[in-house]
Amino acid sequence: MAAEGCRYERAFAVAGVCAPSRSAIINGMYPTFIAAHHMRTTHRNAATPELPTPYEVCRPHYVKCFTEYLRAAGYYCCNNFKTDYQFTAPHGLGRLQSAGALAESGTWATVFCRVQLHTDT
């Protein structure tokens, strides 16, 4: 399997797990700056009672998701059903639409930015 794979020698990630990385991508900020660096901040885990959970990521008031800037500029943005950014998704994030709903509504051709989060990693 490894022989058929690719090795990226100049690729970097801000976190080794998915939710903190997604938070960084959508906010444009390091997870450590907004307290998103712990995996799964919004629920309590019985196996790790020492963790300070649940808590919401502490985004400064001036931080917006990059899709909020696009929508403010008049672009159509949408997101699939998953918004796992470790904070409550703001209204300006984009409409929550599946690819099938976009195709049926005829708006697929007008989409400028679509955030697609997969349910499995």
C-alpha cells in the first residue's frame, strides 16, 4: 500500500486531528489562538474527566468565517449538513445544502464556494 501512495514532504497542518484543522481553515486562525486545539470541545467524555469540556471555541468578535466575507461581497456560499468547527456555525457561513438539493434547486451553477465536510475521516 505504501508503495502506491504519495509522500508530501512540504505539506503542513496546524493540527493532527480533523476538527481543530477545520476550525483553522474556516476562521483563518491557528487553533491554539482561539482555543480550538483540543479535539471535541463541545461534549463531555467520561473517559477523560480531567479535560475542561464542554466549552465553545473563543473566537474574538472581529473573527469571521471566510465564507461570511464572501457572502458579504455577494457570492453564493453553501455548506453540506456537517458544520463541525468546534463552535456554533454562524448564519453567514452559508446555506446548509446537500449536493442533491443543490442540483434539484438549480442553484448548483451559481455556487461560488461550497464547504464540503465528510462524515468519515
